[in-house]
Amino acid sequence: MPRIATLPLCLTGVMTIFGPAGAGAQQYPYAVFDLQVLNPEAPHSATRAIAQNGCVVGGSDTGPELHAVLWPAFGGAVDLGTLSGDDSEARGVNGAVDIVGSSGDTFGPRRAFLYRDGHMIDLGTLGGVVSVANDINESSQIVGYSTTEVTTLAFVWEGGAMRALRGLDESQSTQAFAINNAGRVVGYSWPPQSGHIAVYWENEQIVELPRWIGPSDAFAVNDLGHIVGQAEYSASKYHAAAWVDGQIYDLHRASLGRDSSAWGINNVGQVVGWLGDGRTLFVRQAFLWEQQGGMRTLDSLAPPRLRKNWSITMAHDINDAGQIAAYGVEAGHPLILVPFLVSPVNPTMEMAAPSPGVAGTSNTISITGATPGARVVFLYSRRGGGTRIPGCDLQQNALQLDQPTVIGSAIADANGVATITRNVPLIARGQTILFQAVVQNECAISQLVVHEFE
């Protein structure tokens, strides 16, 4: 059994609690938005990457084919079309909304592309018929992999040219998954008749990353050079791994599943990926890992009673604002993927549960911590999710209710207290209702209150 390393204390200034100040104490610190699909009759879609500005990219069914799609930070979905062949998928995006991915035939030749200013640019290959672009940094350096006449090699594309990244020796194939803004590239080297070896390339030099007992993969890297991925921890069991300063660290929480794999890391040290039974695709859960709190499922951090009983099964990427590009499934439809943006919230007001909390009588709801004189709007819903606050950026705040209904409003007094009293119908007895309050012009919200009426 490999030794379990503890992340060094010197990282505590880097690997911080998620979200803005105050968000970490919340029972439900995230809002969940289902992203628009290109064809509601063929809703299968998945996110792959998120930019620092909140733009998300991935793929969405148009019916017979999958197309690369951009989900802008302000909402909607943009079909990026194809470069060649039937389908395309976007895999990386930077702050300038330069998008990379691949396009071609589902089971045939594919070409890596750069989508810029409304046009797809063919990035070429290293001599073969397949190339795929996986990531792009803020300097528009692109990484991925391409077939050659004899093997498959990782590449870096910049200045209009693609160059190969060789393996630990000339007999090994390679793949690159991510590149940071300093130009460090991560991926794997693959010896013939053996498992993957996680590596990084820097200044054209390849470096092997430490392993436990078997194969390993490096999937993401932040600007501090911290790398995450997966490594075989014990016989046929893989754990999410982090590589920091030449050491490997185990991010896995055994109580949550058999296997895990890390796919994204931001510059404040938050890590995302999946966990569960690595052998079965449909029993996975998305996770968030932090220095404080360790590994937790996104389902446990999202508001409860998500619409259509959604479960978040994969988290691919996370930006420095803590926004996560994820996807999941609806109960009863495990083969149809639903794209999500999971966005942190920052409550500044405290809401009390309805009092006396009994249906068929008058109930009072109050909040504290509002700006004196502010108009506080009280809302409810039967389902959790995400709703944009008009005029507010999602990186400022969002509501955690699905299709909220206004109960009423009140002006906060000199002590920042606002209260409303409403009759709760008898039919609400035994039902669970979600409540939240908002001051729209301040983009301020209360925490989410979940209450079952007696």
C-alpha cells in the first residue's frame, strides 16, 4: 500500500476554501444552472471547459450529430458548426473566447481546430489523419495529440505551427491534456505494452511524475504548476491525485466511492472531477476537493430537490471564481447527459425559517443583515437550482431556486431587519419548500432555507 502524503502547510495560502468570503459556511454553497441545448428533442450534451469569465464550451446534439457549442456567460448557446465531417466538440477555451477542439467523422478522420472570430481554423496534424486539441492558454498556445505515420504524439501549436512533444523514450506515444499560462504542459507518456505514465513538459523537456503502484495520468495544471489527474493506488483502483513540488498526494475519500479521477484545478487550489465505481460509467458522482473539507460530492453542495431529480456526475473544469463546468443525468435517463454550470453563491443576509412553520395558519419570515432602507424580496420554490438575478453577473451572485415565486417584499429597518407575514395554505402540510430573499439592486441574497411544514 502506498504512503498517503499530507499536503504541506505551505500550501494553505494557496489551497483556500471555495467561493467568496462567507460562502464556505453555507450548507448549500452553489447554484446549479442547466445550460441550453442545441436541440431539445435530442438533449444529450456535455461541458468540457470553462474560461475565467464564465464562458463554457463542450458539445451538444443537433439530432444526428454532436456539434461544438459555446455557452456564453450571459446565457444561451452558440452552435460552432463543424470544420469537416459530421460532428465536432469543443474541449478548451481562454479568456479571449478562443475555442479549441476537434471536428470530423465520428469513427473516421478528425482534425484539431481553433475557433476564432466566427471561423474554425484547421490546425493540421503531425502526419497522420487524426488530431485533437484539448486546451488553450491565455497566450493562445494549444495542446493536444495527433497521429503520425507510425504512432500518436502530444503536440503544442503556436504561431501557426504544430510541434511534437516526445515521450520518455522514442518508443513511447504521448498525449497532452492541458497547458498553463507559463507554458507547462501535462499529459502522459505511454510505453508499448504498458500503462500510462503521468508527465509534464517544460522548455521542451519531459519530466516523469511520481506514481504509486501502476499507471497514472495528468489531466490539468494551474498557473502555480500544481498538477492533478489519477494514479493506480492499489490493485485496479484509481485515486484522484495531485502533484505538488515533486510529490504525489492522494485526494480520494474512501467513504464516497471506490475510484476517483481529478480533471480540473484552479489557481486557488480547488480540484474537480468524478468519483465512484470506475468500472461503471453510470454510477459516478462529480466532486469538489478543497484543502478545508477535502473531497465532497457536488450533489451534496448543490441546493436540494434539483429539478427532474438531476444528479451531477462529472465536473470537468473550474475557474478562479469557483465556477464549475459539469454535466449530469436526470433520474430514469442515465444515457442522456445534461450540461450544467455550477456557480458559487455569497449570501450576506441571514433568513430565519418560517414561524411557526405550520400550514393552515399565518407564518412570519424574516431576514437580518440587509442594508437599512433596502427593499428585500422574499421568494419560494419547490425545487432547487439556479436563477439569474436581473442585472447581476453570475460571478457576483445567483439565486438557488428553480423558477422562484415572489411571496412579497419589505423594507429593511434601521437594524437591517425585514419581515413579512403570509398565510400558508393547509395543502402545504408535509411539503418541503425552499425559501430565499434577494435585494436585486445590490445583487445580495440570503442563504437558502429548506423547510417542511407541519
